Amino acid sequence: MDDVDRKLLNLLQEDATQAYAALGKAVGLSAGAAHERVRKLRESGVIRRTAVEVDPAAVGGGVLAFVMVDSSAWMGDAGESFAAIPELQEAHIIAGSASVLVKVRTGTTEQLQDVLRRLYEVEGVSGTQATVALETFFERPVSTGV
């Protein structure tokens, strides 16, 4: 991966609907060459998927919480159990006093409380500590180093 690929990734993260002609022009390539590079980035797994960024509050997900999950056992095999809770946007095995960190979006604090109840149903979960975000300054895409 070179600087042109990194620039293409930055442009696509800003707006994945850009035409290959516009992408190529921005990085000094033809539309065909830009298309070929993007195809190779997809095939190699650098681009995992193309998605639409939705405003969570506009679709009933205005409550954002980060939850530290304590456990009585190794949680490395519990990924599917966490993934089965649709309000969890991310789940990470972590080092430190907790075992797992999850990012949760719900419409209300009552719904958040329900998610916390369901987390306790995951085998090995022994406790949770939730932190509710009051405001998000920014969320940024993955840095490509350019």
C-alpha cells in the first residue's frame, strides 16, 4: 500500500459514493486506474465494507454508553453471545480490571438498563460499570497515515 492508496482510502472514508473519475482526479490517476486500486484494496481486505453513516439520535439511538464488563471466567469465547445483543455496537476483550468493553446505543436509559440486564445473561459475566456519554465531540475514521 502506497501513498496513493492511502489518499484513496481517506477520500472514500469522507464520501464512499464518489465517482472513480473524481477519485482518480484527486490522486492523479485515471478513473480506470482508481477503480482498479479500489478493487485491489477490497480484495486484499483493507476495505472491509462500504456503509452509510447514520445519525444515531435520528433513528432512536440517542443514548450512548460504554460498559465495562467484569467476568468470573475468560470471555474470549463469548463473542457470539455479545453479538446477539443488537444494541451493542462494539465489543472488545480488554486488559485491566474489566474483561470486556462494549459500546451501547439505545433510545432511553430504560432501554440501557434492559441491555445491562441482558449482559448479565451472558455466561461468565459477573458485573458491569456503565458510563453514559453526555455529548460526543467527534468520532473519526481510521487514520491511513497520510
